Amino acid sequence: MKLNIYNDKEEIVKTYEMSTFKLKFGTVEDLIKVIDLDKLKTGNDYEVATIALNLVVSSLDTVKNIMKKIFDGLTDEELRNVNVDDMVKVLIDIVKHTISSLSFGNNGKN
């Protein structure tokens, strides 16, 4: 996963990268509170992208905290300079990972 920080001229001034990550239970708990898992019937990219965008819009504090947990050193000021589409891409990866983890934890059963 990659998160770019931009300046006013839309130039990348910093990039946070994370090749792998492990979600802690508290982070998963935060996601579950703001994700309607029933809407993820197929888990297709469109549904996941819609949920990720809704996360950004409806749960800014939760999203900011999750992003700062994943990208060590990320600040609130840097988050103000992230393009929303970049953030949504990261959230899609997180949501997919969370769904996969929950499915694996249930042995694939709902």
C-alpha cells in the first residue's frame, strides 16, 4: 500500500509505503462499527470502493486514526494533503483485508 502526500501544486512531496500490515483487533472493531458488512454480499470491487468512499465521508476521525496506525509517522497535517482517491485505494485494501480476515476466522462461513 502506498499513500502520497501532495503540495499545493499537486506534486508528491512524500510517500508512505507499507508492503504488509497486520490489523489489530481494535482497528477491525473500528472498521466494523462503520462498515455495513451486510452490503458486502459479493465483495466485488465496486461495493468495496463504495464502502471505502462512504468511510471517508461519514467517519473521518475513524479513517484518520486507522491511516495513522497503518502509516507510522503520518500526521494530521499530512492527511490534509492526501488526495481522496489515494486514500480510498488504501481503504479498499484495508476493507478487503478485513473481510478476508473475518472470513478466514469463520472458516469461510457467515
